[in-house]
Amino acid sequence: MPIQVVSVGNVESYSTVEVKAQVAGPLLAVRFTEGANVNRGDLLFEIDPRPFREALRQAEAAIMKDEAQLRVAEANVARSRAQSKNAKAEAARFEQLSKEGISTRQQEDQIRTAAEVAEHSVRGDEASIESIHAALESDSAAVEQAKLNLAYCEIRAPISGRAGNLLLHPGNLVKANGDNALVVINQIAPIFVTFGVPERYLSEISRQHAQHKLTVEASPEKNFKEALRGTLAVIDNTVDANTGTIRLKAVYDNKEGRLWPGQFVNVVLTLSTQKATVIPSEAIQVGQNGSFLYVVKSDQSVEPRPVVVGQTVAGKVIVEKGLTAGETIVTDGQSRLFPGAKIATLKQ
């Protein structure tokens, strides 16, 4: 017989996403149906893209301007380097002529000054190139941002799931990262069921969970014949001091969509199995001194016998004390019996 813990759980979506706009503008179109299943990447909303297209064109024009300025600056650097080289060569010649006494000191100083001016001009032109490179990087970032904003005009589903009610209709002005979502998407396959169990089961659940996957059955009805089978996924990290329970979470495939977020379900957590004596639940009677049943003796007479019962699983009750395997018991008509009464077994 399985050792089980019975509880009542609440269904939670596997993940929930509030879809919001990342750019502002008029909402042009809605590309999904309320309450329909959507896949990740599906187009949901369209925002007017025209201002963002113009911003992208301006950013790209700035890039072209920077590239033109860069070409001019590179040409200036090349010219300045050539002039500096020529000035240095001329300064070297006049220095030699000065040593030979052919040129004057004034001429040598003028030529040396011209060479220094040409060198500073080269440095200035190189700094201009660095400045243009920085502007080019900034404008390139602006282009990427403009492309990103243009892409944000198409709002796509971030996850696969079920869309809720439409919260903003076409024609309205959308705010960037506004307080209210455009739609909420709940992922329902897979899906979670959260439930609480008394803290006395915590140590056994933790031990069994560490050894193998624990099966958790969930059913919207009391009948567990068509219950969904899932596995225990999460054990909460604290016990609720007010209720003395520990919260658990099980995960289910839910491919048929039988579980719905917010729904209450009956939950059975199976810890392990045990060998036990079981009887039909209808054999148990309740008296002033507790549970008892009627045992049929060899002479076809009956006697009441007190028993200690355990869990009930699928209409079978575990008898922990008071009965041994193989004994015959009465399952119907107990209201007409008394100690020592004779019975007859009807054969079908």
C-alpha cells in the first residue's frame, strides 16, 4: 500500500509575463485573439513606426557625415606629415649650412620654427581624427539604438502560453514601460500546483525527495481515477508558523490543459509503499469506543472487534492493529448484527 499525504492545492502558472511597450506611440494593430494560445516570438502588437524610422535615417546620416569628416581629416594628416617631413629636412640642411658659415642664425631659427609648427600641425590633425572616431562611435551607438527602438514597434510574445484579456485597444496612445500591461500571458504547459502539508511530514518528504522523484497526483474532482500525475519540484525553505505547514510545489505537463491557474485541486503525495493488512472501507464501523468491525468465526457467528485503522487508499483501509490477514469480516448488513449472531454467506 502506498504511504500518502492528502491535501488541497492551488494551480499556478509556470510563468507569468505582463507584456508592456518599450517605446511610446499610437497602437496601430493587435495581431492575436484574446484567450488564444500564442507561441514565443509571435507578433502581438504594432506601434506606429514612422517616428523611429526617421530617427534611424537621421542617425545613419550622422554616420555618413562622420565618415566624410574622417576622410578629410586623414587627408589633412597626410598633408601635414609631408609638410613636417619637408620642414625637418630643410631645418637639417640649414643647420649644416650654419655650421659652414653660409647661412645666418636668423634663417636657421626661422626654418627650425617652421619645422616645429609643422610637427604641431600633424599632432593637431591626428587629435582631430581621434575626435572624429569618438563621434563615429557615438553616432554608431545612436544608429543601433534607433534600430532597437524601431524593432520595439513590433511587440512579440516573450514566452509560449495563453493570452488573457486585451487591456489596451488599437488607437490608444501607448506609454513606454507604462504602469498597465497590454496583455498578460500565462504559461500553462507545464504548470505548477502548490499545496501545504503538516510539518511532521517534512523530514520524511525531504529524505524521500533526495532519493527519488516523488509522485504527486492532482484532480479537480474528488475521484482520482483520471488524476494528473506530476512530480514534486520544490520544497519551501520555511514552515508557516501560523498554520504549522510546509508549502510544496509539484509540476505537471498539462498538455491537455485540464489544470487552470487559480483552480483548486485535490492533491495526493505518495511518499513510499508499505506492506499492510487492508480491508474494504465499508467494513469499518464507528462506536462509542472507536472503530470496530465484525469478524466471522469458524462457526459462522460474528463478534465485534476493535481495530486501529490507518489511511484509506482507493476504497481500502489499512488496519494497523486488531486484525490479521486471512480472517473473514462482514462488509454489509452490520446494523442487524450483534455479538454471537449467526450469518449465512450468499453465493452469487
